[in-house]
Amino acid sequence: PDLSAVAPSVRSQIDTRDAALRTTLAAASAPAHDVAVRYGELGHLLVAATFFDEAILCYRHAEAREPAEARWPYARAHAHVKAGDRTAAAAAFERALALQPQYTPALIWLADMY
């Protein structure tokens, strides 16, 4: 994203996470879990900086690396909520619940989407 309008400290944090992700991606033997975590870390910062679309993309990449991990669709759901897309948020909460049916926070958030 265009980081020209964000505070230098935020830009530095995003640049650091992006560099860590790129380094992990460049390592051919990097475990899928490590790649997913790097995408997730960058996604968390992007949400905090209100780059919701970019964060959603990061969480989708994390999900692709760890498709059985409920935290990635759960995090993506929150990015959708912040972006104002309750329909996409509900679908992501449902995905998290399909992976971890007893995850109470996802149940509560999903109920709030309707």
C-alpha cells in the first residue's frame, strides 16, 4: 500500500514485517507455518494502520499456507468487519468455526453479523 501518509514509526514497522515476510518467502525450505505467521504478522499491522484490503490479502495467504488453522479466517473476518463488509466477515467467521467449532469468540462475532 501507499505508506506516504502514515507515521514514520508505523511505516518502519510495516517495512520490517514486509522484509521478514520476503526473507521467509525467499527461503525455499521455509515451513508453511513460518510463512503463514509472517503473513499474519504483516496483516495485523496493516489492520492497525487501516489498510484493510491489504490485510485481508495477507490473511488469505496465511490461510493458504495453513488451511486447517482457524486463526487466519478469524483474523480475516475482523479485517472485513473493520472494512464494513459484514457479509464477507460472516463467511470468514463461519470458516473459522468449520475448523474449530467450539471457538466461542467466533460464535459470538458470527451471531453479531446477523
